[in-house]
Amino acid sequence: MEAREELRKLRESTGMNRKEFCEYFEIPYMTETDWELGNRRVPQYLLRLMAYKIQMEKLSVRNENAPEQK
């Protein structure tokens, strides 16, 4: 999967639109848009850091709806 697709899926997993996602991560809107459109390449380390933060802060919409495991 390409980095731009990973970024889009990551953003969609939070339920945020582009503007909200950019504000949350303090990324310029045009930078994030260029990443998703493939005009610029998002660094892999940044994708991993964003995924980690989302996981740690439990922002993923998919995880919120899943039943708790004990």
C-alpha cells in the first residue's frame, strides 16, 4: 500500500475530516492534502508516529465500537 493510502486510511479511522486531522496533528492543510493526493510523499516515520498517537489516545473510531476484551 502506498503511503498516501495509508495516511487516508489512518485519517478515516479517526472519523476526522482533513481539516480536523490537520488541526489535531498541527500539520498545514495543504501539506496533508498534497500527501493524500500524492503530490508529495509523507515520511514513513511520520505515519508510524501518527498511528501510535491515535492508538495511544484511542482516537480510532473502529476501536471505540469494538467490544472490550478482558
